[in-house]
Amino acid sequence: MAEVRNTLMTDLDEVFRLFESSIRYQEERGYNSWRNYDRSAVIRDIESKNHYKIVSGDKIVIVFSVCYSDKIIWRHRETGDSLYLHRIVVNPEFKGQRSFGVILEWAIQHGKERGIAKIRMDTWADNAKIIAYYQGFGFEWIENYTTPNTLELPVHNRNLPLALLEYRG
């Protein structure tokens, strides 16, 4: 049974290995990929207990970050009632198993516990396959948006054409 837990600093090497593996996977298939992803952003997420892992046995299946405000990307749509999912990375050993469903179940429950009505995320604007994947879980496409080049965003999120997606359950 897969279980959601906070990522620990002792998981950091494996988390970075998963990021590198994901980048290779995306590049080999001609998809956009994170370039120069901001390792310090991942470390900050772990330290602030906003980074999670889904584990099955002794293996990490998938990792992701959460935040509760995203004014830079969601701008005027930021209303303080959303949970934001970021930096979702699947272990290649578990690709094709729809592991994102475990994240969504957890996010729905976590949101209820915090009085949060919506779950939001962003993904590559030019990857129709990944957008359709998330829509298959009930996410709605809101708009495409290119992020600004600002120090407030991690390096890998600057000048990035994104599709903004929202789940209202």
C-alpha cells in the first residue's frame, strides 16, 4: 500500500536522482524538461515540511511539493483557498501506474483538513499528453501563462510557458 510521508533530508540524494531521471526521460521523448532545476528550492520545501514522498515498501514512488499561495503564477486568480502541487517527479520504476491518483487523494483530504476548496497545479503548456493526463483525474484547464523572469521563482520556473490546471472536486 502506497503511503504519503514528508520527505526527509536523508532522502535528498534519491530525490535528486529522481529529478535527473525525469529530465532524461523527458528529453529522450522530445518533451520540455526542467533545466538547471533549483536544488535549493527543493531543500527549502523539505525543511519547511512542504515536500512529500509516496513510498511503497522501501521505494519512493513519486515526490512532490505543496504550497498554499502562488501569486506569481496565478496572479489575480490567487484567492487564498487553494492547495498548489509543484515539482511532481515519478520514479521511472513506477511510470504508467497512475501514481498521481495517490497524490490527488492525499491533496483532497489535506485540503479538507485545512478548509481549502481547490487544488491547483501547472504543467508544460505545449505538452497536450500531460495536460490530458491531469484532466483525466478531473483537473480543468484554466489558461496558459508564461512565467516572468523574477528572482521570486526558482530558476527552473522562469520564462516558462505553463498550462494552469484546477481541481474543484
